[in-house]
Amino acid sequence: MKTFKLTLMLFMALGFVTLTSCKKDDDGGDPGDTQAASGTITAKINGESFTSLEITSFATVQSGGGNTVLVMQGNSSSQAINIQINYYDGVGTYDITDESVFILASYIEPNTQNPAQSQTWSAPFDASGVVGEINISEETDATIKGTFQFTAKNPNDGSTREVTDGSFNLNKM
């Protein structure tokens, strides 16, 4: 009986998490809103333009164990943006909020000479509330398009980065 109660509690908790995973019931916006060139991610980082290199940019969708995960990444020569949506459910809008650990975004300034000195700003962060959103406007077997924006915080020094006007037009691996 104790095992049954624990199993029931686990299923209830998983059901609650699934129902509150921060996906809104809209269509993810107009694909015409996507500004990124094919195979890239673009954004403004504290007002400065960022465009990833096509050769280092990708999206991948993997399913297993009842969960689908979307990972998108784009790197330039000195910066990177990484977005991950656990429990991905296709076209729609996904909030980046501290109420869910299933939707993550980060901005990275890698230091190739001394990797320990690389800096990462992540969203969400403690007591952040809603700090951004990812809009998936179009998905095919080969590509995924949409927009995003978020505020990220560096856990080492407390500084923040505003990632605005983000868009992606990525080839899926």
C-alpha cells in the first residue's frame, strides 16, 4: 500500500509539472517575424548585435522516456547563445521563468585561452519571475524558426545581460 501511495504521489507531481511547464496556448507568432538568415541565430546583447556563424549553429529535437527536448545553439567567434526547452511540444510560446526549470536560456562569452575564465549569464535565476520567452513560429522536419528575448544573470558577479530582438532560423540535426 505504501508503494502504491508513493507511486500515486509521483504521478500527481509529474502531472502538475507537465501542466505548469510554461507553454502558452498560442501559435508562437508569425514566421515572417523571424529575421535571422538561414542557419543562424541573431540577437542584441545589451544593445550590441550578435549573429551566429552558420557552421556552429544548430537545433536538435530528441525524444525519450516521455519527454521531448529542443536544444538550439549558435556561436560567433566570441559569443554563444544556447536555448533548451524540456517537454517541448511544438509551435507555441514558452516562458522563461523561475517557476520552471524546464526552459533555459544562456548567453556565453567563452575564453578559449583560459576556459575557466569563460563567463555565462543564465535565465531563469533565483527569484527572477518571468524573464523572457521563446516563440516557435514554424517547424518542419528540416528547420525551426522563431523569436526570443530574455534577461540573464551571471551567478559569479551578479551582472545581467539583456538579450533582445532574438530570432532563429536553424537547421535541425
